[in-house]
Amino acid sequence: MPIAEVTATVTIAANVVKALGKLGAYAEKQRNAEINGAIIEVQSLVMQLQEQLLRDRAAHDDLKRQHRELEESVRTRRDAFEWRENVFWEKATGAGPYCPKCFQEPQIPRVARLAEDRDGLWYCAVCTFATNSPELDRRLAEAAAAPRKPRPHEDWLSR
Ligand SMILES: [Zn+2]
């Protein structure tokens, strides 16, 4: 619920409590204990409602603050890292590669550094992201371009 609506609802609840107070004074003047008791009960419920709204507003403010912090954290990351070779690298130090999938998750406090397996595949230990390193891409391209050597049995068949 937007904060202006919560504030308006709290104000309405306060006015209802005030109106019930007037009604209670009238019931007392009329010496009607039953109506007076019902009014006191409604007054108590409205006050509980008002307190709940104030708690909701505090929770809402807290969520808004968290949201601002997460946005700030994403902005800071965007300023500190650069995108190259399908991964992120620290601008200041050139350190990396860092996981692009974790980068997009502001609730992950640190961007995960990618590990490299012995074939040259970069992978993230935090999430499932994996990509070829430029070195692996280069080796794969070389292997695809190299002329294929005939296997021993193929050599025998051609004789
Ligand atoms: Zn990751």
C-alpha cells in the first residue's frame, strides 16, 4: 500500500475514534450501558487497526529503504565493473572474470569470481553459469580448422 494511503487510513481511523468518543458521551448522557459498551468495544478495535497500520507503515518504510540499498548496490557494481568476453572484470584492477548471472542478483553481497576448469571453461561456484574462456574458444576454432588426420584403420582401407 502506498505510504500516502496508509497515512490517510490512519487519519480516518483517528476520526472514527473521535466520532465514537462523541457517541459514547451521548450514550452515557442517555444512561444506556449496552450502547456505551458496544461503542467502547468498537473504539478498541479501531485503535488496534490504527496500531496495525502504523506497524505496516514501518514495515513499508523498511522495505523501501532495502530497495534503495539494493538499487545503490547494483549502481555501484555497474560503476566498478566492465563487460568484456561475456563476463565482468574489475575496472580498477582488471581482476576477473566475475559471474554475470550473480552480478544481476543484488541480494548476492559479492559478485562471484569465476573458476576455470582444465579445459578452459569458466564456471561459477555460486550459480549455474558457465562459458568458454577466450582461450578455449581459440583452441576449439583451431581444432575445427585443422585438417583431419586419417585414423589407422581408414589408412589401411584406402590401400
Ligand atoms: Zn554466478
